[in-house]
Amino acid sequence: MVVQPASQVTHTPYEELPGNVLGLRPDPQALFNHSPEVKLDLLKELTGKSVLSAYVFDKQKLLELFKFAALLQTGRFPASRALTGKILAAAFFEPSTRTRLSFESAMLRLGGETISVADAKTTGVAKGESLRDIGQMFNSYADIVVVRHTEQNAVQLLSEYLRVPLINGGNGSDEHPTQALADWYALLKWRPEIAFSKLPEDKKLHLGIVGTPGNMRTVKSFLIMALLMHENISDITIISEMADPLGPEIKDFCDKSPISFKFSNDLQGCLGDLDIIYMNSIAFLGDGYRHLSSNFVLSSKSPLKKDAVVLHPLARGPELDIDLDDTPHNLYFNQADGAVFVRQALLLTMLGRVETVLQGEYSS
Ligand code: CP
């Protein structure tokens, strides 16, 4: 089934929508200018499923999800009651600002409700309760669960006991798939042709990743989705001080991609070639999270290409100078801003409410 945006529904012009005011604010409308249909059948394949990894998404599902998010962001399909009666459990056994709050905001703006764990010490974990038993409680208390945990295997373990869909909100150094959704939603609003066109060789993009996909969950999930855009990404340069920044699992996947991979420890020397720079500096090393000591700092004085954009999942460290905030290189605030809409689109999809929204059931 193919649904087109309901033209009779008035929507707020993009420039009047609330959102971050610093940096770039690409118009979500750009996404459905290229392809003005949301293919429900593709989204329905995600209904009732869990999202533990970025590998869950193929390119077409990603694009349908982003178009749906864009319809929600522009207000074309009112959805403020679409999840009435549904409860999200946001269980964060590791600190978070954006992921937990944007999921909660997404749920509340859709008329749903949330129950939260903001600190593991306030749960039975402090008394030695097992994840297995906590999972059993989620089955009774919520319709969908988002979990963050320091342990890589926690999300997989929980999924074995859950009968409701589970979203991985970040598991140790492994993955953060919905952060990658926010990353690529921002990038494709900025340059939809990366996904919707076939660019000539000399217009293909060079992506720089500052970090280590092998032990940075945001970077890893971002890279997995980047490989889906291989038609229009010519090169990826990984900028890291580590000898093996990819690690064995992701290296195998990258080796099979037609994208050319390069490795460097000289960020400033690479910047003149990069169209997109994805930065992060928090890595899981051995026994905990550390800010990588870094020579890799971006500021308004860095020799960036004129149209280059910078993404960062935040929280930022000294690697991202605040003097970049008020420049046209800043796509990172838009990345965080769009996270609410892309997470709304995901929640509606996983809970099977896309069709009712697109049929205008909530418009009166
Ligand atoms: N991007 C991200 O995961 O941020 P939080 O740690 O604040 O959730």
C-alpha cells in the first residue's frame, strides 16, 4: 500500500517549526520531494520486531522511516493521540541525556505514556536482581521497551525474556542503532541525493569518521548505515590513533563494501578532502568509558571544506569547540533535534500505528 501526504492537511512552514536555532536546519520536506510516498508494506515489516542493531534496517526501510519522520516533523499528519494507551519503559542502566529524554518526548508527544529507570541504583539491580527477572516485569508493565546498559550482552539477554518489542538504546561498546537513525535522518535532510539519486563520480561524497568503530557504539552503528549508501559515498577515512580502529567484526563487513577505506591519524591533514565529518571521543576501553586523549579537535579555525558538515552524537568533549556551533558546519544540533521525530516514527512503526496516522485518523 502506498500513501501520499494528505494535501488538505495544513502544516507549519519549516522555518516556523520549533527546534535548535544554531547551525544548519535542513528542511524535512526535502526528503519527500525526492519520493513523495511512504511505502507502508516496508514499514510493516518492522511492526512487533525488536531493534537491537543497525543491521535490522536495509536501505529502503531506512528511507521509508525517514520520510515518515519528515511527515511527522512538518506536522502534515497530526499524531498527538496516536499512541494513547501505550506505555514505553525507558530503562537506562547507564547515564543518558538525549536518548532517554528524546524517546520519552517522542512517546509523550504521541499521546503515550512512559515509565523510566534513570539510574540503575534505584532498581532491584542494587539488590542483585537479574536482568531476566527485570525483563519479566517489562512484559507486564509496558508495550515497548528501550534499554541502555553498560554490558554488551545485556540487550540480547533481555530480548530472550521479552514478549514486547525491545529497542537497544546503547549496549556497552557494541551498538546504538537509533542514534544512527538520528544521524542519517539529519544527513539525508541535508543532502537527500545521497540516498535518492545516483551521483556522478566527481560528486560522490567522502566521509570522515573520527573515532574507533571497533569500540564506539555510535560510530559503529553510523558506519553500518553508511555502508548502505555505498552508491554515493566514494571513500571513508577513519581517523584514529589506534592501530586497528575497525576491529574484526566490522572490518569483515567493510572489506565487502565497494567503498574505499583509508586510515589516518592526521585529522587536520584530511579535512580538505572530507564532505562529512562524524566525531565522537567516548570509547569503551577495558573496564569503562573514557574520553580518548585526542589531538583531534575541530573548531571554526579548522581547515574544513566550505560545505562540509560535522556530526557528533554528543555529549561533547574538548574535541568539538563551541565556536563551531554558530556556523553552517554544525549539523550536530539538528541531529539531536531530529532524534525526537525519527524515534516517533520508529515507535509508531514498531507498535503498528503508521497506517492510522497516514489515514488521518488523528487529524480532528
Ligand atoms: N547520543 C547519545 O547517545 O547521547 P546520550 O548519551 O545523552 O543518550
